[in-house]
Amino acid sequence: MKRTTTYIFIVVGVLILVNLLSDSFFLRLDLTSDNRYTLSDATKNIVRNLEEPVTVTAYFSEDVPTQMNQTKRDFKEMLIEYSNLSKGMVVFEFIDPSSSEVTEQEAMSAGIQPVIATVREKDQAKQQKVYLGAVISMGEQTEVIPFMQPGVAMEYALSSTIKKISVMNKPVIGLLQGHGEPPVGAYAQALSSLSILYHVEPVTLTDTVNSLEKYQTLALVAPKDTFPASHLAQLDRFLGRGGSIFLGINRVDGDLNTARGNSVSTGLETWLTSKGLIIENNFVIDSRCAKISVRQQQGVFTYTTQVPFYYIPMISGFADHPVTSGLENVILPFVSNMNYTGDTTKTFTPLLWTSEKAGTQPSPVIFDVSRPWTDGDFPLENLTVGGLLAGKLVGNTFSQMIVIADGDFPVNGEGQQARQQGEDNISLMVNSIDYLSDDTGLIELRTKGITSRPLDEIEDGKKAFLKYLNLLLPILLIIIYGVFRMQFNRNLRIKRMEEGYV
């Protein structure tokens, strides 16, 4: 009895000690493939270099579904790590808006909007308002995360918001206009991410004034009109002083309403050729592609069905590079492939390429959605559709360009034509500009977290292995434990039967 009492006191003492130490030390093992529970170097640099305290007010509901409750737990643990790393410069509190009408109004006034979630209670499902947002403030600067979407890159949302309110002098990025490019409002998603670290402003080229001097990086996206020689000369002068250019260029374009695809000529393709980079005048087709809606008729009935459209590749081939780190699916509508033929004064690094079943079709083309496709239509593999060109592009000064052979991938439109672009599409453009502007700290965070793991792309053998492992592993562990216990008890019985056992 005395031994049992002593044992209980020891266990209770250890538990109390562990709880006391947990207030000062935080340790978590991260076994995920993408290290989603390990803070990145970028985050560590941000919070360790804070000059003023940052306050995080988290408005999280108490009674939430299981998945959302995990989000709350993860967010709280992350804030503890932020606070420890910053030596107390990051302070936080959690408030339940559902606790009173005053706190709920306070949350909504701050910009935290509730969502409707299904909660099970006493074997019944009911709808209720759920809050999962936060207000981050430093001095007079305040930013809001309206809703912490479960499963998304939580660290990026928090770190980028802290970075946004703490950075003082932001570099200026020029968004070129005046050659048929989409208006600034058509880049709403990309500009929202870029505004964290940069001021982005439209810029037009004139024949009399060099308007590019204050920019470190210039973005040219989907121009349609011809560049006069004087404008191309200004781009050369910009590169000649060490500037960087992000270029999304349409060499071809398609119209689904007329079912036709044609070439696009702006003069940039010739300008790139002079630097050794050739954008082919063709349409890349890929067996790994997006689907489009097609109206079909059967008798008197008309219905809509989804069919693969091989002219819109879903790119999953990426280089091991900061620009493409963490990307999984980039959709490039009507893209062309590129080839580098330049000299040794420059280097070309492929960043994106097609799948192993791809092909090309010369422009112009007619889109036939009823055409029967075979493997013979995809004889090529790993066609380069985007890359980094660096070196002495103009004169003897080092400069660099990231060129994507499609200009429409980051454009989401405006007004009634606005649409939601894929996160990886936006990340590709923003990562590129981060890299070209020598501020790559948040690249790894933006794409951190699994965004796409479709089961139909897993090999059948691996799928079967995971299925049976998930089914049999718990049973196997129980059997092993049972055998261990049986052997332990057997040895104990034998020991008790020995002469002189007390």
C-alpha cells in the first residue's frame, strides 16, 4: 500500500512539473511530409526582428465541429511558438464571440464574419454561426484575417499579415499597361498577395520619358498589342541597369465561343528570340488537363457534361526552385513551349514542364471537343512552358527574367467577369516577383500545406497498400500487444513458482 501511494504521488508530481514547464517551453514533433507544424526560417526572422509588440485577438467560437476545433488548436499552438520566439513581442488572447451580444458585435465590427456550420448535438444536426478569425495590430496598423479556413496555409496567413503591418519601406513593382494588357483590377488576387511586401502601381511607357527608373521589378502580363521599337529599347535599358522582368506572354490564344485558336504577335516574341529564348508558335496539348463544360443533346433533351480539354494543361512538373517550391497544380490555358538557344553569357533554368504524355499543334487550330484522342496524339514529354533566363541579357550587367509562355494564368478578371483563380496560379506569379525582387522569405509559406492529393493519381499498388495498411495495422498492433502481455504474464507465473520467490 505504501509503495502504491508513493507511486501515485510521483506520477502526480511529474504531471504537475510537465504542466509548469509547458508554460515556458513548447515542443512538438512534426512528422508531416510538408513540415506544416514546423515554423519556417522566414517566420522566425519576422517575429525575432519585431521592433514593436504585435497583438493578436483571435475571435474563435467555442462550440465548433471537429475539423474547425483542430484549426483552433493549431492556431493557438502556433501563437505560443510565435510568442516564445519573439520573446513576448507577440501577445494574444482568444475571445468567444458567442459568449455575449457585445463580443459578437465587437467581432463583426472588426471585420470578422461568421460562417454557417453544421454541428451534431444529441444525434441531431443543427446549423449555427461559427467564428474563426483574428485581428492583428501593431501600433496604429491593423489587419484582419476574416476566417481561418481549415486546412489552408495558416502560417502564411499569420506571418504575412504580421509582415504587412511591420514593414516600413516597401519596394515598388511596376505593372506595365498600354499594350492591351488586362487592367489593374483584373489581378485582384495577385495584387492582394503582392501588397504584403510591395507597392504595386501601373506604369506606361512613353517615347520621351524613361518611366522605369524607380522600379526594381517590372511585370508584363498578357499584352495583346504590338510593342513599338522605342518601348522595347526602354525594356533593354531597364535590364541593362540590372532590373528584373516577370513576363507572362501569350504566343497563341483560343476562343471557345468560335472554337478557334490563333497566333498572337506583339514583338516581344522577337525580342526574346534576340536573347536566345524562343517561344514556339504552337499550342501545347497535354493528357493531364482541365475540363470544360460542353452542351450535348440526346433526343429532345439538352444537358451539360464535363470533358477533358487538352489545350488547357494542368502543369505538375516543377523544378526544385524557390519560385516553384510547394506548387502542385498550375493551369495554363493555351500555352506554348519554349526552347533556349542562347550563348554561355546567359543561363536558362526550366521551371515548369508538361507531363510525360504531351504534344504540340501548330497555330492556327480548330477545337473539336468530339474528336477521339489516342496516346499517339501525345508523343512528347516534359515540354518546357516556363523558365528563368539570367545573365548578361543586355550589356555587361547581370539581370534576369522569368518567362511563362501563357499570360492569362494569373488574371481573374473584374466586375461580373471576375472568377476565382487557383491558388497555385496566383502563387506562381507572386513567387516569381518575390524571387526577382530578392525578397524570397515568404515564398515557402505561401505554398506550404497540401493543396491537392487526388486519389485517382496514386498508383493502384500503392493505393491498395495504403488501404490494407490502414485496415490491418491497428489489428496487428493489438495482436503484438496481446502476445507481449501473454509472454509477460507467463514469465511472471514461472518466476512466482520458483523456490524462494517472495
